[in-house]
Amino acid sequence: NLALLYFDARRFAEAVPQFERAARGFAGRPEMAGAVPVIWSYLGLSLLGVGNPAAAEPHLLDAYKGYQKQKSLTAAGQARLRQVAQGLVKVYDSTGRPDEAARWRARLAALP
């Protein structure tokens, strides 16, 4: 997937539109429900990577909620959940919301 290649290469500006397209394509497709948090997490982390924490926040929050709804997470899913929580800490640190950052640090510490 081109979006993942861009993400892994830290070419976040190029990854963002790819993940946005994927998110639109997966929206409203029940058979793809498990993949939606993955897309949201990559989109949010990519937006954070281009220095847009305000735009990253809702995607990371939706990703976190989506992962929490899943009955069980694979090791990769647990790692992604940790990355999302770390991303949220960065969002709140960079936007001057230390109380929210502390709350997400606590959530991150509680994750397996």
C-alpha cells in the first residue's frame, strides 16, 4: 500500500491524502470495520508528523475508541494502540493542554 510506504519512509505529507482516501473508502462498510481504526491511526499520526496536531486529534481519538471496541487485539493492534496513545500525548503537549497530556500518559502507562 502506497500510504504505508510513505508513512514508513516518514513522508507524512504524501501519506495524508492516501490515508484520507482510504478512510473515505472504508467508511460505512461493515465488513471493513476492523480496518477503520488502523486507517484513522495512520492518518492521525501522519497529520501529527506534518505538524498539524489539531487535525490529528479527532482521528487519533476515533482510532483509540475503535481499538477499544475490538474484543481482542493482536500484538500489532496493541502496538498500534500504544502509538495512538503516544500520539495523543504529543497532541496535547504541543497544543498546551498539560492536563490532557497527563491523562493520556496515565492511559498509556496502563496499556499492556
